[in-house]
Amino acid sequence: MIEGNLARALLSDMIRVRRMEEKCAELYSAGKIRGFLHLYVGEEAVAAGSLRALSNVDAVVATYREHAHALLHGIPMTRIMAEMFGKEQGCSRGRGGSMHLFDAATRFYGGNAIVAGGLPLAVGIAFADAMFHRKQVTACYFGDGAVAEGAFHEALNMAALWRLPVLFCCENNLYAMGTALDRAQSQTDLTIKAAAYRVPTLAVDGMDVEACYSATQQAVSHVRGTGGPFFIEFRTYRFRAHSMFDPELYRDKAEVEKWRERDPIHSFVAQCLSDGTLSDGDVDDIESAAAVEIGDAVAYAEAGTWEDTADLERDVLTPPATDHEVALEESTPEPAR
């Protein structure tokens, strides 16, 4: 049984994420949000539990399913929603959208669209912290599909060799896009892959926010104490399709409904009400606060401005032409008119 303030914080984090994403799905259907949209619904216990165990000076690197991590690591919902709308008030000035949330001030380094693309970045950030003797952790979130990529093995190997302060957080939701884990991985216990690089590991129930919090506390303590990496496999499940474009023909509906019975929010509320940690009034207050925050975020995004077309080439770097390219251009005759 956890104390009331922590329980309230964990529940608030999960509800803020769930309600924000439900609103995003609604806005996507209304044409307000465009492009790709990958929702985290069902996995909230992982982000809420793990990020609550980190400090605000730690770095976070995430995948394209990163709304929860961005919000809970300190990016205001207003700036996240504005980014979803493509407005210049967004955290990436409207240029990144759903998959590329970024904020250097909070040390949130993406939102990375390439599977396993964040792993080498996390190792690099941790290397810089180690070089400057900073007692900071870089938490790198990635899915089970990333474990099949070469970058995963390179990143774990280097982090272990150089004893870098990286917390590898594998969000194993059993499907790499539409491919079931056991159809792509001969070894489905992903902790064994990390242990092969002599990285200490834990496997945790990713539908249990307390378990996620406790496991991450243990892992963070190890990383800060030794300076070396740690790997957690959060065994979780997403309730919605891979993305808003996904017809979801690869999962049996009965399987999804079975996992929905373990909804991390409903389970935690039931537990807290049963043991007296929280009251119905507490839950209502959390829901009300989330509704106000979401309303403010949508209003902020709606009132935001589009980037001026004159700025479209700002921050787009074009390398100088080589001597060969210049000579080629000068020698090319004008086309006949």
C-alpha cells in the first residue's frame, strides 16, 4: 500500500495522459490533427510509474509513441497540443507534429520516428553526462520491435563497456507495429538479450503502476550509484491500433478485450478505493483537473498561429556547393527556348 500523495500523483499522471490522448483521437477524426498519430492508451502505467521515479534534470529519449513521456517529463500540455495542431507555439514550433515532440529545456530529446533511432542518441547523451561527471540518468524508451535492430545491440554493448548512465526502458506491448513478438523474436524474454551484454535487468508488470514505479526506483538507484546501465522490460499492452491509419487486422478482438480487463487506471482506482488510499472525491477532483487542463490546451492550440511561409527555409541547412558542382553548373548549356 502506497501513501496517499504518491497514489494521487500516479493516478493523476495516468488520467492526464489517457484523457489527453482520447481528445487527440477526437481531434484527429475532426481534421484538427493531421499526419501520423500513435496513441499510448493502455500503457499509461509504464510512463507514469517510471517517470515519477526520475528527476527533472534527467534526460528522456522516446519513440514516436511519446505523448505521455513528453507530458510527464514536464512539457506543458498547451505546447504539446499546439505541436499536434502544427502551430508555431508548439514545442517543436509546429514542424514536428505528433512523432517529433522535443524540448531541450526539460531535456526531452524526442520523439524519434525511426525504430531504435533513439538508442544511440541516449548513449551519446549519457556519455556527455559521464564526461562532465554529472549524476544524471538518461532514460531511453523503445518498443519490443527495436530489440531486433542492430542499434539496440550496439547501444547496450557500448553502454556496458563504458559504464554509461543509461536506463533502457523496453515497452514490450507484444506487437512491433503489426508483427507479434513470437513471430519476430526467437527469444521472447527480452531481459535475456540485455543480460547478454552484462547489463542488469528487471521484468515488470507494465499494467501495474506501483510495480513500474518500484522497479524504476531500483534501476535508477543502480545507475546513479554505479554509473552503469540498467534494462527494464515493461510487459504491457496497447488497447488501440498501432496508429490512426492501422486497420488492425493482426490482433484477435478477444485478446484486446482480455487485456482491457487489466486497464491500469481502472485497476489502480479500484485498489486505492478498496484500501482507503483515495476517495471517490479524490478521483473526481483528478478527472476535473484533467478536463480543465485539456480544455485550456485545445484553446491554446486553436488560438495559435501558423508559421509564416517566409520562414519555411529557416534552420534548413544547405551545404555549400563543391568545386565540381560549381564547374558542372557553369559548363551546362542553357536549354533551348
